Amino acid sequence: MADSLYNRLGGEAAVNAAVDIFYRKVLADKRISHFFDNVDMSRQAAKQKAFLTVAFGGPNNYSGQDMRKGHAHLVSRGLNDGHFDAVMENLAATLQELSVPPEMIAECAAIAESTRSDVLCR
Amino acid sequence: MTRITWQGQRYELQEGETVLEALLRIGASVPYSCRSGVCQTCMMRAVAGDPGEASRHRLSEEQRARGAFLPCICHPQTDLELAPMQDELPIMATTVVSKTPLGDVLRLRLAPRKPISFRAGQFINVHAEDGVVRSYSIASVPTLDDGVLELHVRRLPDGRVSTWLHEVLREGDELCVQGPLGECCYVLGETQRPLLLIGTGSGLAPLWGILRDALHNGHTGPIYLYHGSRDAEGLYLHDELCALEAMRPEQFHYIPCVSGPNVSPDCRSGRASDAALADHSKLTGWRVYVCGHPQMVEETRRSVFLAGARIADIHTDAFTLSR
């Protein structure tokens, strides 16, 4: 697994480097920031870290069912494709800021994209 | 229906109820204080069932391994059997050394009967009469203050414990404490880092301790302290902070802020957090401490993060007032 996407990105250190940048972009993004109001920031940061670990192809045990369960309350508050797209943009912008090569950004985007129907509970 | 088992009896949890609320409803005699998952006074073990991650995520690996959880923020999805923690934090006796009123705030100094290992900015649980417990931040630095615990107790309109500490407790009395807990402390080994301290009301207590701890440990980077209050009387360490600023004018900056209508010329008008962010809009590389009113702490935490501070570099001591 030495050449897995996760290892090529730099593993957990890469996730740690990305999480503050990504979370700051999400909170500053008026299209989606309201989903993060009234949420404990430390817990939220832990969730962002889990998301980035998944997107980076890292070790995780999330099933599609978990994704649905974890986002159902947001879907009932109107979470839709536009919001998902906004997160995808913020993910790409974060990786660009960290000078990740475009082809690896595309790999991360493909992994994140594969969760869309579960996240939106379709 | 989810059920809890306590001392051999089963009880049903009512809709929306926390485990602590259920225990109190059935008349169980259990200690508690903050009701918001901070002070750990009500900590218990789950001997059977799953209390859920939300009630455990702030506990140490060791506590979690022993099944510990916090009943005050626990909404279990499974039936639970509860047991008290076997080695809860020991209760330690102290002697009240001095009581100094500073407006609405009481500066309370306690000498532990046996030395207690603590750091400025941590908090301790004070056991008042009738077994009522409240958490207070530590404003003293052990090596500078002979191991004495200094607490700043603001008098609250209907505060049982604060009123008791202000009016009934006497110098020379014994007072029992538990702790210390918390990690809102000066971080050693980064003396050049700029520090931003923002506090409202008696949220100044940990900041006063952190400030003195930083200077005592040879901090050389700039330190800005914003203390906010509704009126000038609430700026209860004004003279001491001005004196400290006069001694280190290049390094330490004290910015008193008054949010009410009567602003004296030497104070800023408005909220402390607004003033701090207006002066420091870019906080990349800063370490930030925010203490005081819980809502202010949450809002400010977000603002300083958006201004560039890393999450790991933002320290808070939000105490939710007990209902």
C-alpha cells in the first residue's frame, strides 16, 4: 500500500495540515456555513478530519448507511446538491492551497463524489 | 423506551431527558454541577450498555477504557446500567487565607492543607454547603503564589454558591475542593509566540493566571489582554493590569472594554471580543485564550479561527451557568 493515494498525499500529517484550512473555508462559505452554526467546534473539526481521511483514501470504517444516518438531520434541513458542490469546491481549493498536484486532487474529488448519494440520502 | 439501572432498580428515561435528569427526577443522590459536560462532577461508569460517543468524547483514554461517561450530556440509545466511579477525584481540604472584595468579584485565596499540583488556567470544583458543587478557574501560579489557589467569584443574582462564598464563608474556614481539571494553560516552550487573551467578567481569572505564568516562564512575544465588562466597576483588576503594562510597555498591552453606556476615557467602548478582532484581524500564528460568558466564548472562538488561528491554538474555558 506504499503507493496508495493516502500515503502519496502524506497520510495523517496531510490530513492534519488540511483540516484547519478546509474547515475555515467551509465556515466562511455563506452557501453552507449555516449548517455549522451551533455546533461544538472541536467536535466539528474531528468530523472534518474524518471526512478528509475518507476523501484522501485513508483508513476508515464508514459504510453508506453511516453516511446516511450522519446526514439525515441535515437533509431534513434542506441539504442538497448545491451544498454538496460547495463542499467539493472547498475541498479542491484546500488541496490547491497545499500545492497537491491536480491529478491527485482529481482522485480525492472522485472519492468524495462517490459519497454524494449516501450523504444526500437518495 | 430506553431504561437505566441504578442501584439495582430500573427506570425509564423520559423523552429528551439526559441520564442525569432522570437520576435527579427519581431522587437519586448524585453530585453534579455544570450540566454541560465540562466539570466531570457527575461522571459515572456504564457497566452495561452504550452511553454514546457524545457523552465521552472529552474524557481521557484511561477514563473511557473504564467505561466512564458524563450523565449530564448523555442521551443513550441503549439500556444502561450505571455505577459510580470508583476512584473519583479526591476531595482535598483547604484553608481560606483571604477574602478580598473587588466590586462584584470576590478574590478568594485558599491554602491547600497538602500541596496540590495545578497550573494557572485549570479549574477546580468547590464543595459548598449542602454538597453543592461549582467550578472556578484558577488565577494563581503555584510557584509565584506559594501553592495558594486564587479564585475569582462573581456574585450572581440567584447564585447559591457565590452568595455563600461572598457572605457566609470566613477567613480561616475550611473549604473542600476537587481537581484540578482542564487544559486552558500557558503552553511552555514557545516564548516568542504572540498571545491574545480575551475575557469577560470573572473570565479574567484564568487569563490573569496565564498572563503571569507566561511572564514567569520568560515569554518574550507580545501579549494582548482584552477584558470586557458592562461597566467600569466590572474591570476588577484594572489597577494591577495597568501597573503590569507600565512595567512592560513594549510587550504587554491591556485593553479594558466597557460594553455599557458609561465609558470612561481610558476604556474602549464595546465588547472585548469585537475590540480584539478589530485590532487583530489576522491571527495566523497566534495562540488565543477566550474565557467568560459561554455564548461570547463560542462566537469568539469561531471568529478567531476564521481570522487565521489554528483550532489547536485556541483555548477556552466556557462555563455554562448551572440552571
